[in-house]
Amino acid sequence: MAHRILMQVVFTGAQVFGRAFVQAYKQAAASSAAQATSAAAKEGGISLEEACRILNVRSEALKMEEIRSRFDHLFNVNAKDKGGSFYLQSKVYRAKERIDKELVKHEPPPNGQAGSEATGS
């Protein structure tokens, strides 16, 4: 009899801990997804990878000429007066905007500005 009660206690305890673990995992996954979404929103609403996919450029080799030509083509093709989609046109615009922000981050400062900040003038 004691053996049966002990097994029921162990089995019930395992069920409780199992449910708690699953619920904690779901909360952690939801929190992680929310943080990723908010990080993308801070950077213009989309990630750099998504922006590169929209404009069909590689993120390793971002060249301003290639980005501008792809942007101009996709923006004009999706113009509302040409029967295009305003939604797609705005996605193309946001993608270029996001890539431009990334390029500005990694661009070295002009030579004149670096010296003036160090001297305080």
C-alpha cells in the first residue's frame, strides 16, 4: 500500500513539474520573439536580412550603386499609376531606408570631423 501511494506522489509531482516547465518554455519563447520584434522596430521596422531580400542584394557586399538601381527599378515598377501596389512600393522604400541606416553606421567619419571633436572646437 505504501508503495502505491509513493508512486502516485512521484507521478503527480512529475506531471506538475512537466507542466510548469512547458509553460515556462512558452513564456521564454514569446518573450524572445517580442524582443526581436522590438529590436527590428527600432531599426526601421525590418531587419537587415529582410531588407536585403526585398531589394535582392547580398548583405556581405552592399554597394550603393547596386542598391540604388534595384530600388529605382522596384519602386517604379510598383508605382500606383502603373498598376503597381502601394504596399510593395512602401516595402521597397523601407528596405532601402534600412540599408541606408546600416551603411551610415559602418561608414568611416570624414577626416575633418574626427579632429574637431577631439580638440573640443
